Amino acid sequence: MLLALNFVYLAIKKNHYNPIQFTSMKKLILIITIFTLSGCAEMQQVLEEAANSQILSQEQIGQGLKEALTNGISNQVTALAITDGFFKNEMVKILYPQELQKVDKTLRDIGLSNLADEGLKMLNRAAEDAVHEAIPIFKEAIMQMTFTDAKNILLGDKDAATQYLNRTTTDALRAKFQPIIQNSFAKVGADKVWNNIITKYNTIPLVNKVNPDLTHYTTDETLKSVYKMVAVEELKIRTDINARKSDLLKKVFALQDK
């Protein structure tokens, strides 16, 4: 047995063995192990493990990761693009920027709560309008993913896939989101509502006047929310075997489980 293991070690060292790419070496180890086992029970165990083992190609690993990312978009991002997808989801609901939190409090203190609520809802409605544009941009980034990208995602941090999308789509998403949010504000009259809110606030004695760029702020908050929901789905697939709906997802993410 010791002689056989030494032979395997030398063979691995000589061929720079990679368990995903070189099935012939695995077969060699299996054959040597079978002939050195002492009993039928041990031989049967090895044969069963060999039958149950899964050797995945680079293409399959890439396909599995692309499927996982696509699931994240379908299951989470799409849910943001409906009415109240932001406004009634506490994980991503867009609140007032820090500069306007004092505006919100002051308006409520002087009996203008309805006006403050209306302005808050309009921020979230604009985000819901814009997020429709995320899906094709995400899918394009996924299709361009290389095997190296897939490998780094599979063996990386728990949000490695989300980080990949963040790196490859942020600029394109911002360019898409910002004009949509600006148009959405105009469409529902949010620009007038906010002008009214800020004007009223700025007329209050002894307050510091504000003039925030709400289009820029809402764009950034929408981006953060989109990536947050993708990360939720990614973590689920990484940690919950039942969330891996296809055989390919099960096989690919089994590699990171080991």
C-alpha cells in the first residue's frame, strides 16, 4: 500500500495534477487503491464513491455560475421593479438623505406629515421605474463572464458574484438609472412636490437652507438596493442546498461546500 501511494504521489507531482481537469489521474488512483484494499467491503465503498463523484468541466462551472447570477436577477431584482417593490420592502426602502432628515422632522412637527410622506413615496417610485433597466445590463455582464471570473466567484467571498456585478455594471446602470429617475420625478410631479417641500422648509426661521440633488441621491440608493438584493440571492444559493434548483447548480456549488 505504501509503495502504491508513493507511486501516486510521484505521478501527481510529475503531472501537476488538477482534480477538475485530469480524470485519467483519478482513474489511476482508483485502480491502484482498489488493488491494495484488503477486503470486498472496502472495494465496494471506493466504487460507490467513484460512481457518485462529479467531474465538472470549465464550461459547466461557468454555466453554473451564470445560472446562479441569472437566478439572482430573476428572483430579486425583478421584484424591485413593481409598484411598492422599494417602498414596502424595508431592506431597500429609500429614506431621506441625511440633509433632508431634519426637513422631514420639521415638516411633521408643523403638521405637514402628508407632504413629507408624499415626497418619500416619490423617491421610491422613481427607483421602481428605473430598476427595469438593470436586468439586460446584468445579463450582458453575465454572458461576458470568463472561466477565471467564474472560478474566482465560486471560491471567493460569500458575495463574490455580487462584487463581480458591482465592478462590471455600476457605470452602465448609473448612466441608465439617472435620466429615468429624473424623468420619473417630472412625470409624477415629484420635482414640484420637492420644490414645494424645500421651499416651505427654507422659509422656516432660523433653519439652514437646503438644496439637495435628489436625482443623484436616488440613483445611488437604487444601485445599492439592486446589489443588496442580488447578494441576498447569492448567499441563499451558497448556503442553502434546497435553493439550488437545477442539477448543475447542485454540482457546481458542491465544489465550494467541500
